Amino acid sequence: MGLASALVALALAIGIAAATALIARDLIHIRPRVRELLRSVRRERAWYAEAGRYSTWREPVVVTTRTVRLGHELVAGLSFALLESFARTRPASQRVRAAHDSLADAVYDRLLGAAQSDRRDSPEDDSAALE
């Protein structure tokens, strides 16, 4: 092997070593970013899985809340009608009925509003909670 061939081989070896060193350096800097991207992907997957679970329980909650509300209004209406049929209990029962109906409507409206809400936070909003 001549001197020229040896110098070419040496230059090639140095070039390969330098390229390997540069690649290794880049890999060291890339690893934290890759880990961060993987965490982000896991967060998004968890968020979408939760969104799927949310959509499966929404309809039963709406139906059940409406059914319970109807039954509650029926029983309360009959009870208050009975109390209001007596002159002695009429004024007090009318005041209690107004308060009762107002509170019951607020509770049922809130339950239905929460179950029917289409509000969805982005996965980024939940990122702190999932890490």
C-alpha cells in the first residue's frame, strides 16, 4: 500500500470518526425532545380516550336526569297540591313550593347542562394533570 493510499484511508477513517461523533452529539440532544414528543403523544391519546368515555356516559345521564326530573315534578306537584288544598297550609306550602321548584329546576338544569355540554378542553390544557 502506497503513501497516497494510506493517507486516503486515514482521511476516510477521520471523516467517518468525525461523522460518527457528530451523529452521537445530535442523538444526545435529540433524546430529550423525543421523550417530550412521546409524552405529548401519550397525553393526546389519554385525552381522546377520556373524551370517548365522556361521550358514552353522556346520553344515559341525560335520559336518567330527565326521567328522574319528571318523576320528581310529579310527586312534588301532587304533594304540594294536597297541602295547598287546605286553607290552613296553603300560604306556607305555596312559599315552600316556589322555593322547592326554583331549587329543583336549578339542579336539574345544571345536571342536564353539564351532560349536554359540547365544551371540550384541548389536550394541551390537561397536560399538567397527566404528567
